[in-house]
Amino acid sequence: MTMKGNFNLSRRGFLAAGAGIATIATFGGTGKLSAAGTGKIGFAMETFTVPRWKNLDRPSFEQAVKAAGFEPIVNQADFKVEQQLADVENLLTVGIDALAIVAVVAEAGVNMAKRAKRAGVPVLAYNTAIPSKEVDVYVARNNRGVGRKAAQAALDAGVLRGNWVVTSGQAGNTVAEEITKGYYDIMQPLIDKGELKVVSHLFHDGWDPDAARRQAEDSLTANHNDIAGFLCNNDGMAGGVIGALEKVGLAGKAFVTGQDATIEGCRHILLGNMALSSFTLFDQMGKISGELCAKLAKGEALGISETYDAGNGVTLPYVPVEDRNITRDNMVEYLKAYSPIYVDSKAILDSIPKDKWPAGADQL
């Protein structure tokens, strides 16, 4: 049920494996400020509450912006589109020289990018692609690849057959949509052969764990508990699914995937309730984006050769960020790299029987 990783035993070593993608955004020197010349860079986020945002993305972005001589101004929309539109307007009113946007939904992001460009402010799409020619650069993992890796793990484990459930995040959010497309890249040939059936696929506003739990409960009831696995867009929704599985005695028997390798997700992996959780080097994403926003603010060339098809006939300059599946096999290396700055190894291991600890966990 697992996919093996090969991580070095320190965070420096862990990150070194992704150095090839990080060096593209390692800049030096100084430049002239943009026409606005406020010395401020805005970051419109969808939420602060998800652990990755508050512990990795935001602080890494802010640190990079400050190191480049700018003041970061950050707000969040609590997954609400109208709030994010207002947030962007507020940032532009305050006065910023560049803007990073984690769009709640892509189409609303198009309007935000247009508004920023009318104000003469360059735009970086962060984590979520915005299909607009007004966007100057896109920084993210390969979200479709994340979905493919999760489904491929199930295929490699020999369990990608029978009845399956797909639990997706926010409708209209390109992260949720692309990860889900990745699932189907692997599943569709099996669906066409009649070997696999997706008995339920729903998108959930705000990536709501309770909504995911209800989807799982309904799917289990409708199929007399005959569900082989659940492909979930993040650990929170996977936790909701596992809650439903626990009620019918199927936790640890159905194949469940998640994303973000949170404390909750890691505990479920060690307990055997979840096979894997995809993790992205979010601190690198924040650092790269902060440095790129500083270059945009200074009017400097970005020097990016890779591109991303954002849809609607829009191709964006693109900087990919590495992602990896976290499993029992590589859990200790992951925790040595990211505890306690992102997850807490003690909280993960707390109350879990030692016979369920991965090898080397006693060194944490």
C-alpha cells in the first residue's frame, strides 16, 4: 500500500533534492522599484487556517520579501470569493508593487488579475493557476501529477479495482480540479475495461471534512460498504472519510489517500487508516514566490523558460515545485526535515502503540 521515498536525514538534505527547481528563483542584486514605488508586496491568500499556509507558505514568502527589501502585506479570504475580491481591492488601495494571489476559484482570479494590472501591479499566481494573460508567472507543484501519483500508488498496491470514491475540494479551484484529473488519468483505462467504478465523485466547498464524511457515509450505505478506496484531495477530507469508515469497521481496510502530510494525516498513516499523503515543499514555494514578486516589483526579467497551459488559450511562465508521497516508509525522514516547523513528531506519535511506529521513530 505504500510508495517508497529516498530522503536525506536533515531538512537541508531534504530540500537539496529539490534544489534544481529552487535555484531558478535564487536571485541577487538590486533594481529600481516599479512605478508605484510603495516598497510593499501583497499576498492574497485563501485561508490562514490550514497548517501549510500558516506554518510554511506564508512565513517563507514573508521572509523572502523582507530579504529583498520589501514589506509584505498579507490577508486571507476564508475560502470566500467575494471576500478575496475585496481583499485584493484593499491591497491595491493600500498600494503595492506586486501581488501574489492564491485564488479561491480560478475564474474570480481572472478578475483580480485584471484589476491589479489596471492599477499597474504585476501578478503572480500562487498554487492555483489563473487562466489570464494578465498573470506574469505561476508557481505551483504539478497538481495533475499529484493525482496521478496517488492513484498510481493504489494501482501498484493492486487495489485499484471495484468501487471507488473521489472526494475533491473546492469546485472551480484549479488545484482540486487538476488533482482530480490526475486520478482519472490512471483510473480511466480501468473504468473503460469495467474493472473499476467511481460510485461517487463530489466537490466540496471550503474543502470541508464534514461534507467529505457525509459523502463517504452515503457511498458506503448505497453500496453496502463495498468500497475499495477513497481518493481525497487533502488530509482534512481524508479524515472525514476515515471517520465514516470507522463507524462501519472499515478503517484500515479501504485504501485512502490525502494531501499535505499534516499531523492528522501522518497519524492516520501510522495507524494504517491512510496509505499516503502527498507533500509539497511549501517553504520552497513561498521562498520562490517572494523572490519572484520582488523581481516583478523591480521590473526585472524573471528568466523563466518553462510554461504552463492554464486553459482558455492562456500559457503562463511556470516554476514547478517538487511534491512527494509521504508514507510509513519515509515518515521518519520527513519528520526530521519538517518537525517542528510544520508538523510535530511528538504529536504524531503520541498515544500510537510503539509497534506501529516506523523504524527510526524512537530517534525523533
